Amino acid sequence: MPIFKYKGFTKQGSEITGSIEASNLNEALLKVRSEGIYPSDIADSQSKLKKGFFARSNNALFLENFTRQLSILLIAEVPLRDAIQSISYENKSYYRDILVCIKDRISEGASLYRALQDFKNIFPDYYISMIQAGEQVGNLPDVTKRLADYIENQNRIKSRVYTAMTYPLLMIIICSIVLSFLFTFVIPKIVKVFSETKSSLPFITEVLIALSNLFVNYWWLMLIIVISAYISVREILKKQRLLLDRILLKIPGNLLQSLYYSRFTRTLAFLLEGGIPLLKALDISAHSTGNKELEKRVFQAKEKVSEGQRLSASLQGLPPFLLQLISIGEKSGKLTESLKKAADSYDMEFNRRITRAIAVLEPLLIVIMGAIVFFIVLAVLLPIFQLNQLIK
């Protein structure tokens, strides 16, 4: 429910400020007036903050730092309100405003998980559910510590993926810029000499001249084609996301397969260990996979589990290795431990595959760039050799 901040005056004429929970502005006004306060200004305190955060696409670092600091302070037996107030001083702008709002809600008697629900664009469902479970059993310091460990592990994996993508992307961008400069400014001056000779040129040189003319005269058309292709591919991938994710799960040895299964098993184990019921844990962990097809299969399994089937028998299309581990965990009563082992195994497999992919990709990019340079040099040198022969 939204929180409204208000300014006003009491019956005695003294100025007062505060906040109140209401479903809409009219209800907030009625509640404030019922307390004997004459409001001069009242507004939804959350809407502006949410818009600001919506514009910020990455809140992972804030979430990691906030959770780690909160766990340390709670373990040191600092009161929750004081802990959040202290952390708010470490942040700036929207993040600080968010924490101040949360602190105010707690001061008014709200639980932490209810205060976090106002900012679901910052705090994911699994996070709020774990906080709720921790507050219910009175084990919030331990829960925040485990949350911090989990978030750090997920951020470490994301960082690994981004690092792997950065090198090839940077190489492609640099290569594109260099080639565009060569074909637009350098090569036209070189091939102009060959064109003026009016002698027959090698095929490879004619290709080079044609490419150079394309860059010089039709660069705007090439730019339009590239942008249109990017937008078209992005829209196709968005509309056919389920089909693409289904293909990714079927391709054996796929790099992303290990990442999907690692996310699912790690999140499910984490939620079950935190006391979240299996059905709710399945619902939350399904959204964490990053693969629509796997998400669909987990939801189907959830329905079967709700009807009384075992989890290992309900999950369809998952690797036999994973299903066997889940089955063993169910029989031994150690499902969480089995899921953790599976997650560790998939993490190691993902690291091996991404290391192998980088090891192959780096020399491959160098070979491709070398081939392009060889093509340009050969196209320039062949007519020079041909001219020398004519002079002799």
C-alpha cells in the first residue's frame, strides 16, 4: 500500500509533518484529518522514488552492499531501525531516500518485509520472502547474512559473464572502427592510382575498390541497414523468446545450460534452507532461471507437486544427473544439500565452459582480423606487382 507524506497544522496551530499508509490520495486525506491535522501538502512518497529507480537498470551492487552491511549490524545487535538509518548515511540520492522511507515505515510499526514491499523494483520476491521468514522465526541476522552470501555469489557469476562478453565485443567494435576508417579515408587514396591506369585489375582489388566506394558513398545506407537489422533481430528474439530458450536447453554442451540450472538449483536450495515452503520456493526460483522454457517446466512441476507428486518425478526434461540428485535428496530428507551439490557442480561446469570458450574465441578473433588485413594488403600489392611487370 502506498505511503503518503504530509505537512500540516494541529488544532493548536503548530506545524507537523509525517507519513501515513493509504490506498489512494482521498483516503490519505481522510485519515490525516481524522487525526485532527489540517494538511497543507500531501503526496505519494513512493512514486517519485520508483520512477527514479526504474531509470536505473542495475541495482545489484546496492542490494549486495546494503544486505551485507545490514547483516553485520544486526549480528552486532544493533536495533533494526538504527541499522537502516546508519546504512542510509552511506548512500546518496535515490538510494538514501529509499532507506529513509524504509526506516520511517519501521518507526511507524511496520515490519521490515512490509516496508520492502513498497520497493519491489529494488528488492526481488525471493529477498522479501526470506526477510519475512526470518522475521517470523526471529532469525533476521542469520537470514540477512545468507542473503548477502547468495547475492554476492549471483553477482560474481554475472560479472564472469560480462567479463567474458567484454573482450570479443571490444575487439569487434575496434575492428569495425578501424576498417571503417581504412575503407573511407585511406584505401580510396591508394586505389585512386590503380583506377587512373585504366588497366585491368585483379579481382581481389576490384572487390576492395567496390567496398571502399560503398563505405564512401553509401555509409548512411549501411548505417540504416545495421540499425534496422539490430531492431529486427531484437524484436524477433523478444517475440520468439520461448522458442529460442527451448533450443538453448536442447543443444548439448551449451554454455548457458549450466548457468540456467545453476541459478535454479541455487535459488531453490537457498529458499528451502530459509524456511520457504516448497511450492512458493518453486514459484520464486522459476523466475530466477533466466530461461522461459525452464521456467515453464518448473511451473508445470509445481502444479504436479501441489497434487502430491514428488519433485524429482514432476520435473520433466531436466538432465538425469540433476533429477537423480533431487531424488536422492528427497529419499534421504536432505533435498537442500542435494540441490547445493548440484548448484556447485553446475557452477564449476559453467566456469570450465566459459574459460574454454574464451580460450577459443581470442585466437579466432585474431585470425579473422589477420585474414581481413591480409585481404587488404594483398589487394593493394597485387596491382603494384602487375604495374612493375608492365614497366619491365
